[in-house]
Amino acid sequence: MSQSAVSRAPVKTAGVAERERPGFGRRTAEAAEKSWRPLALLVVCFAAWWVVAATEMVEAYLVPSPGATLDVILDKPDYLWQHSWVTTYETLIGLVIAVAVGILSAVLMVASTTVEKTLYPVLLFAQVVPKIAIAPLFVVWLGFGIAPKILIAVLIAFFPVVISMVTGLKAVDPEMLQLSATMGARPWQTFLKIRFPASLPHLFSGLKVAVTLAVTGAVVGEFVGADEGLGYVILQANGNLDTPMLFAGLLVMSLIGVVLFALVEIAEKLLLPWHASRRDQGVTTTY
């Protein structure tokens, strides 16, 4: 056997068996296995909705049928798209600001006990205050533009990000930090090479919560004062007793949240292939 062939041969370790990477068919079967239960639940919910509307258990002006709601979506796609884009834009800007400020705050809190003891109670107080109660103040201070909606989205999405990031930065193995210090690594090198990568799984857990809350924050801001966005659509439909449009707005808002959550899931899978929860292959001890 040539030297190059020997060098390419996989190294076998006693007591350890490597799992094979699943093929396309197996990955498709696993995806279908994970998806059929929630899809079945959605089908049951829509079937129950249709039964309630078809049997007139509730008046049509209170609960429209799925068909009436779908007709509204198909009849006014441009109208819904325009307002959906406004809400999505507010959500994304608010989420980006919340992530940036949340990560910076978490780093400062972990780096300094004084900052943590000073900032943490303020963050907790800000989270406890109902955002719908202070939203009118933001409209008074910032006007009826896009700024109050973004600010409310930031306030709602900020807390999960900073808490999950602090948890991740503190969850690093102390032995790794001691090893880094022993090898002469500087604090910023330890942060970039050890602390920050180790905190990413916790950060993405917080992002999954924050991305859905950011949608809620943007819509809450639109409830208070706006002339565009899904919150405006829902308020107008409610005032006109147009329940099909109201349900259509709610469905589109939910769809935005689901799509953004899925994008965070995809980003997590791409950025954290090394994490245990994301490995497609690995090793199994056979002792």
C-alpha cells in the first residue's frame, strides 16, 4: 500500500464507532417524521374552524369561515403585502438593534460585576412594565412615524437576547478559561476563541424567542398610532366589523413570525454544525 493511501485511511479508535452520515432519503424521512405531527394538528384546527363556521355554531360576523378568510387574502394581495412589508421591516430593524445592544450589554455584565449588579435590576424593571401601557408615550415623544414601532420591538425582543447571552458567556468551562490564561492568551483572544463561540447555542435559543416577540412589538406599536402595517389593518377591520380581513391579518402576522423563526433555525444549523444538537454524524462509544 502506498504512503498516500495510508495517510488517507480513516483512523480507528478502540471502543469508538463512527456513525455514517445519513443519505438524502433518510434525511427526507426524518424531516417528514418531525413535520407530520404539527401539520396534522394544523389540519385538525382548520377542520374545527370550518365545522364551527359551516354549522353556524357562532355567527359569521364573529368567526368567518376559512373560505371567506382565504377569499380576502386572494382578493387583496397587494393591500396585505404592502402592510405586511411595513410590519416585517419594523420587526427586522427592531430585532437587529435588540441583538446588537443585547450582546453588548451581556458582555459588559459578564466582564464587570458592578455593571451586572447595576444594570440587571433596570433590565428586569423594563421587562416587567407592560409595553402596551407605555406605547402611547413613545408616540407622544417620537411621533406617528416608524420610530415608536421599532422602539417597542427593541424593548420586547431585548430581554431574551441579553439573558440568554449572559447565560452562555457564564456557562463556559472554567478549565478552558484556565488553560487559555496558562497559554498566555489575552482577554479579548479568550473572548473571541472560547467565550463567544461557546455562548452561541444559548444566544440562538434567545433569538428564537426574540424574533417572535419582535413581531408582536411592531404590531403593538401599530395599534397605538399608525396608518400602515398589519396592526393598522387589524384595527381598521375590527372597527368595521370586517372579521374576514381581521382573521386574514392575524394569519399573515403569524406567518411572518413562523418564517422569521425558521430563518433563525436555518442560521443556527449553518453556523453551529459543531454543536451536539446539530450534528448529522458523530461518534458512539462501544464500551
